[in-house]
Amino acid sequence: MFRRELAVRTTGRGFIELTKDVASAVGASGVADGLCNVFVPHTSASLLAGENWDPSVRRDLETFMSRLAPDGDPGYEHGAEGPDDMPAHIRTMLTQSSMVIPVAGGKPQLGTWQGIYLWEHRTAAHERRVLVTVW
């Protein structure tokens, strides 16, 4: 088993592609065929395996999510860290905090247009941890 922790600095709400970092960890693991788990241990950021060719897909996802979980909704009770606090938690709960990717030939087996992204749900910059485990 092989583990690597990635430190990811975000600039606020949006997507950061991790595909190359995850592929690097898989390559460093020496595992030819197996599985790779990617996990983000935060309650206001999540992971996405999605379209990596057209950035409008990610903009549309952000637009959709902002309608679904709007900042500053007066119906939210929790807001200890500001108007984006509860929406960030909702976004995380509706998406995913971990994913498992097959490994073959020492590489993550992603689709042709598929990339791995950290999705920051807070509006301010954060330092995020991403744990990559390959076995």
C-alpha cells in the first residue's frame, strides 16, 4: 500500500484539477494493477471526476449548485463562518468526499475526457488536504 498527502491551495470557490497529481502518486506507488482512493477530509470541499476538456461544464456546475444552495439563505440556521458556510456544507454533502479509481498498467483508468478535481465550496482561499492511497 502507498499513501501520499497533497496540499492544495485554493483561491476560493471553484475547481482545481488534480489529475496529474493523482497520476503521479499512482506512478510513484509502483502498483501496476489495483485501486486508488482519493479522499478530501474537509466538510466544505469535495471531489469530482468529470469533464476536463470544456471549462464551461464546470462553470455550469457552479451555476447549478449556486441555485440549489445559495449563499446567505435566511432559512439556514448555521452560519458561524459567514453566509457561504452552510451552503458549502450542503454542496459537500450532495457531492462526494472520496472516490475509488481503478489502476491498470500503473496508471489511473480515467475516461478520455475525465479529470479529477477538488471543488472548493467556500468563497475564501483555503489550504486543503487530499489523501491519495494506492493498493
